[in-house]
Amino acid sequence: MKKRIILKGILLTLTFLFLSVSLWGADLLVPEMELITRGYIEDGSLNLGTRGTFDFLIAGGYKFGGRIVLNIESDYLEDLTTDKSLQFKAASITVRDIFSLPVNLSYFTGSIATLCTGDIFPEQFGTERIATRYRGYVYFPEGIRYDGISAVSGTGLAISSTFAENFITTGYIYQDAYLGTGKYSADLHTILNLELIKLEAFIGSSFPMATSGIYRGGLLLFYKTESGGEFLTQIGVPRWDPMKDPFNIDLFYFLFEPRVKLNKFSVILTLFWHPNYYLQSLTNELGSVDINVNFLIGSPEVSPLSGGIENSLKFSTTRDEQFQAFISPYFSAVTSGVLWNFKVNTKVFPFVPENLFEFFVGVKAEF
């Protein structure tokens, strides 16, 4: 209780400092606001669970850029017993153009970066969205919520260089929050943005860990043809202990996604292999494979209305139901800066009438 009071005091102090530094012109922004309601049958009754994610960004100044991200996140907003208070997510202070060179130095604490999602390209370069939709709560409502190959979370330093407009390299060295105090990590993250090719890659290690440390690495590659085809792959090893883990396919995070676009009609095939480790922890999903085929009409990014149907096969060696098959119609609509998503999952195998359907209703505000 005492530690919680101290933490809240620190949060309030940091927030006050950022809001009070008028010299840098601090702004309060809401970069993310999303509600997703999941409806499912359990014990013969319809249950609703609403996941909410709200980020509040306090930022200001260019030369000495400061940022604080506060967050409210809950999988069950209706549950009065769960904690839905404002929480600290990340903070950073950045000194730009050190010695008049294109090099930035940041001191950070908290969850600062997710690696190999592809989100960096529209955020940093203003490109179209390239990231897979097969990620996050809608596709993984239970168990591990896969989103990217790895993440940087903890307290440390980041050095970023931008010697070319389309090429960014960032090095991180930090005490790793996923491993706990006294455990440190170092990661090198590179981004290349070309007209038809996008590349994001990282390598990293953690120490002192195991006998000779633990290692990780990953690659995201996106390629767009001039004839309407696209290809995305995410492949990496989230964690490898050379003295303990045989280097085989069990270690790999692997997503393979070819896309065919014909005017307003698209066919997207996604193959996802679950890794043995994710974010420094065992997944207990060894040998699990998902296959998803998405028939899409329109595009949620540019069309006011879009929709389609997905066909999903899930193979697992750890669930009681080792094989599952779903058919999922969905629909999206954009209204005045708000994106509405509707989806119904129909489990066609195994066929259990009382667990036949689940649905999702999502609302995402864009500011």
C-alpha cells in the first residue's frame, strides 16, 4: 500500500512538471482510445467483456523533447473489482542533434518500443499501413496476446541515428522489466523504408542470464509489387539460451502473409507459428499453428465501408481441442474520425451448439 502511494506521488509530480514547463509548450494528446466488447457463451448464458485501452501523452519541446505516457487498460471494464486507475506507462527525455550531428540521445523508463510490428512506417514515414491484422485482442482474446516479435521495457538509454531520411538505427541498453531488477538487455533496431520494400530488424542479448547470456533477433519484411500483390513476413527468435535450448523451429516466431489485391477485392493468407518463448517467458503453446484466409472487400484505411469473411484453422498440442475451425464474417465503418468494427466468430469444428458463436464490437477513435 505504501509503495503504491509513493508511485502515485511520483506520477503526479512528473505530470505536474511536464504541464508546468511552458517554455517547451507541453501538449496533452490522446494517441490511442479503443473499446472492444467481446460476447461469448459460458455456462449457458451470454457474457460480455469490454476491453478498454486509453493512452494519454504529455509531450513538449523539440530540442530537449520530453514525453510521458499514462494509460488506462482493462480487459473487463464492467468488473468493479478490477483496477481501472490511471497508470504510468512510459517516460522519456530526448536530446536531439548532439554535437550538430543527426544523433539523438534518450533517457527512458517504462514500455518504450515494440519491435517488428510494422507500425513504425506510417508513424515515422507517413506510409500506408503494412502491419498484419492478425494480432492483438480480437485474434488472441485468451492466453498470450501476440503483437510484434519483441519489446523494449525497462530503464535505460537509447541512441538513435538518422543519417538518411529513409534509414533509422536505434540502440537500447536498459535494465529489462521483463527479467527483473539486476538483469540488463541491449538491442539494436534498424528500419529501412523504400518505395516498394520495407524492412525492420533487431538483434539483442540479456545479461547476466544463464551460463552465457540469452539472445534474440527478428526481421519484418514487406514487399509490394507493381501489379497489386503484397508480401509480409515476421520471423525471429524471441529468446534463445545457447546452453539450454536446441536451435530448432520451436524457438521461432513465424508469420507468413501473402496478399493479392484486385481493385477493391483482396485475399490475404496468414500462417502463424507460435514460439516457445515470448517476451522472455514460456508460452506453453509449443507446436501451435494458425491458418487464416481473409476475403476482404474495400479497405478500412481509405473506404468508409469495408468487410468480408475470414476462415480460420487452429492447431494446438496443448489445448483439449487440438483442432478448431472458424468462419468469421466482419464489417467496418468509418464515421467522423471513429472506426467501428463488427465481427462474429462461428466455431464450425468441433461443433458444440452452446459454444457456437462469439462476437466482437470495436470502437477506435482517431485524433
